[in-house]
Amino acid sequence: MPRPHRSFSRRVLISQLALVAVILALVTGVFAWLGARTVTEVTETEALATARTLAIDPDVRAAATQASAEHADEPDEQLVSSMLTITDDLRDRSGITFAVVTDDRGIRLTHPDRSKIGHKVSTSPEEALAGRENVSHESGTLGETVRAKVPIYSSEDGQTVVGEVSVGIFASVLDADVRRELILLGTVAVLALALGGIVSVMLGRRLRRETLGVGPEELAEMARDQGAVLHGLDDGVLGFDANGTLTLSNSNAKELLGTASDKAVAAVSDGKGRAASAKDGDQGNDTVDANGAVASVKEIDDAELIVVPDEITAMMADAPDEGALRRRITIGDRILLATAVRVQRDGVSVGGVVTLRDETQMLTMARQLESVTAMARALRTQRHEFANRLHTVLGLVDTGATDEAHTYLSSILGTGPITTPVEDIDLISDPYLRAVLEAKGTTAAEAGVSLAVTPDSLAVGAVHDPEAVTLILGNLIDNAVRAVVAGQRFTDDGGRVEVQVLSSGTELHAVVTDTGDGIDDELGKKIFDEGFSTSTAASAPDFGIGLTTGTGTGDGHGLGIGLALSRRVAEKGGGAVWLIDGHDPELGGASFGMRLPDALDEPAGDGSAAETDGHAAAGARGAAADDDNDFGTNEER
């Protein structure tokens, strides 16, 4: 069976308690040994000091000198009595077990047991009689004792050893002192262990709170998973702590937001879109991004700084506790969808995550898909018309009306290809331009709006960047048709949108003008802002590009994303999209210009001369409405 999984805090608690117990055991053992050693040394020192004191007593020296000189079989009773008085008094005052005095033969002159007087001592007196002090643990007639033996020198010459003094202290007394020391140490150890246990429990709880109950294995696995997920996502990811400070990001986020230069000052945001402090003591050192928006510079590591717009830090501050907050933000030439989500663990907020998704490419593809869909619809219409013509020819042939069939086919050949709803489409030779104009013309015709190519249009050269051309030109035509439908002058006869297309070398110029209500000067300054919408048309049937047949109060030119996206795509290639005139003098509606520097292949032959003539013929059109515009110098760009 697998062992039950213990939490990280419990394992830390057990490890700490085990460590504390081992350390306390070692410390207690060492101090117990030192304490026992100290008690033993104190006891031995006490016995030795008492023996020395007794050995130098004048009466003891005189009695031992007399007894050693007489060498009587029985010690003199008066002498013994005087010696017992001294030893008994010393034993009572010092707390020793016994004090024995002998002559130079080892015959006892005193003893607690009077019957032992006159007999030789039970332990060897040789060391003391040889003039050497001795301390030992020996067992004698009174039991196990700590004994100190000191020689007694003659009271006459002070040089001759005439006996010994043996002072003993019971080993049980020593053991009792050692036990007291051990009990004291044990009590301290238990208290220390209890204190260590309490601290370990508190530390374990603190650790569990700080790690949210996640153990080191889970943390390591989370770190590996985090690295894999962060670098495996196509979206940019920014992680913030509970204070709103940036703590992590992946490479995609750095690519989308851009990194600051090494000289940038790292400012720490207070989570509400403001710079709270700055590195190196400078206050309020924010940066300004490509759109002029204030951004805080966040330091991720020592090597690289990442620029985080204050829009994102403000989103993190405004994000709800549950759910997500989504906003579109503009960073350079990108349109990003930012999603802010707060992260909670066990009801405690631990920060938040902001994901960044580049919508520029997706929106571009959506616009291209709309154009392709419109082209496919136009092709289906033409296929249907072509099938009707073939059926007519087949019916005439089957009925034998060959002359009528011949006349019908001749009329078809005379009118050229299948009728397109775009006036003067024959002026456009490039297949991409023709396709987008025919597709938009079909869609516009369904909405009751006529689309026309101006007679002064001339484009020499083939389009080699159809994606940008179809995206921008198609969006401008869609907006113009929508503006016509939403305009107050839209009637049953419909409205009109005119497109002028000119080329200059590899540059492609276009002007789209409509008969809508036009654009006021105040709106003209905001219409290219991402998220700004002017379309308030009433609800009505949808024709596939957001067109409606009802009228409303808006001009229909802005849905908040198309114009901003078109301008970004154009500027990315060095071109421009701008508002030429909010109220065209001829058609009355708005007039938009487009310039794409490298949209065409270099024209062959002498097309430049014809191109120059075409430009001259177009001088009266809206592209030259403002002499300062020059297809791109207008301040509205």
C-alpha cells in the first residue's frame, strides 16, 4: 500500500520537532555528563579538603605521632577519646560520612563503628603512608564511598609520616546530587521541547498560509507547468501580485507590449494606473507609448524592462472578484484584447492575471473573409445570370431559331462580360481591384446603393499586395455604403458611392466618396480612434456587412474598429488612410483617401506617360480638394 500523503506543513512540523528533540537530547546528555562530572569533582574536592584540614590539626598530629611511637596493641583510650571528639564534631559539621585516623601501620585510631578501632583499615593505606594524597571511589566496611586519603606528618619534625586521615562521603549522596542535576536539566529540556513544538506549530500554520497549502513538490510541478504554459501560449500573459505589482510575464507579452530601453526608469505601479514610486529615487518617471498613452515601466529581471500601459494596471484594479474584465487597447500598430481576472485561493486574493491577444491579424482576416464572401456572392449571381443566358441560347437552338440565337449571342459579345453593378468598371484592369469592386458593388446594389468608378480613374500595374488593398479599400467602400444607407437623404432611388483609383509608380491611391450626411469636424478628429463608433442606424435587415435599410442619427462611418484597423495596416506599410473632406462639394458626403506605397508592381513600357495624364485628369477630384493634403499630408492622418 502506498504511504498516506502528508501535507508540507505537517512534514515541516515533524522534521522540526525531530530536530529539536535530537538537539535537546544531545545538549541534555552533554550537560548531564558535565553536571555529573562537576558534582563528582565537588564531592571529591570536599572530601580532600576535609581530610587536609583534619591532617594538619595539631591534636591529630600529636595523637598520631604518639600512637606511631608506642605501637601498642590497643590504642590508648584517652587518646582515642580525644580523637573521636574531633572526628565526630567534624563529621557533624561538614556532613561527611566518616573520618578515620590511623597510625603509621594503618591501625584505626577513630571510626564511626567503635568496634573497628584498633583494627587495620579495610582499604590500602599505602599511598597516604608513602606521603601522597589520594582520592578514590572504593567500597569499605561502610559501603561505597568517595574517599580522600591524606598523610599525617609528625608533630615533632614535620617530615615523617606518622599516619593517615581517610575522609569518606557516601556514593548515594553523590548520586542524589547527580539526580537533582539531571532532573533540573530534564525539566529545562522538556520546557524547551514544548516551546519548540509550539513555535513549530505556529511556523507550520504560517507556512501553510503563505504557501496556500501547496507543498514543495507541488510548487516545483507548478513552476514547471507555469513555464511550459507561459511559453506555450500564443497569448501574452502578465501576472500581478495582490498589490498590483507585475511579477511575471511570458515572451509573447514582452513582444506585444515592447520592452523599455536600458536607460528607462523602473516604476512600480500602485495598481490604479499611477506610478507610485520610481527607481533610483526619481518620482513619476513614466514612459509614453506609441499612442501617447502613459505607461509604467515594470522591471521583471535585471536584464530587461517591460513597458506595461497604465490601462492594464487600471484594468487590474477594476477587475471584479468574480468573472473577467475585457477591454480593447491599442499598442503601437496592434489592437489587443486584454482580459483581466483576479486570482483567489481559499477566499484570499493572491493577485491577478491579464491575458493579451493580438486581434489585429484576426480582424484583418475577418475583413478579408468578408471580402471573399462578398466576391463569392457576386460570382454566384453572375453564374446564375450566365446560366440563364445559356438556357436562352439552348432554347433558341432547340426551336430552330438559329438566326435569333446568332443575334442574341452577338449582342452578348457586343456588351462584353456579364453585367456588373459597378459603373465604369472597365477602367480597372487589375483582377484584384475588379474583384473587390464587383463584390462590393453587388453588396451595395442589394442595399439599394450604386457603386461607380470615376471616369478619371487610371491604375497601371498589377496589385501584388491584395490583402492590404482589399482590406482597406473594401472597408472604406463598406463604410461609405453604410453611411449612404444611414443618411437622411437615402430614398427609394438609393444613393451613390464613387471610387477614384490612381497609380503612381508602385503607389496606389484611392478616394472613396459617398452621398451620405457627411462627417462633422469634431467627429472627424475621433473617427480613426479605436473603439469610437458613429454608427447609430436603426435596426433593419442585415446585408452581410452591417448595412441596414433604415435611417438613424449616425453617419454610419465608424463601427469602432474598421477605420482604426485600416489606418494601422496602411501605416504599417508606410501608407496612410485619412479623411479628405467631411462634406464633399460634389456628392455631399464624406470623402476618404488611401495611399499604399508598394501595393503595385512596377509598370512596364511607357505607362508612366498615360499615368501622368490620368493624374492630371483627376486634379479636380477630392484627392486634390486640399492642396496641402497631397494624399497623406493632411493633419487628420
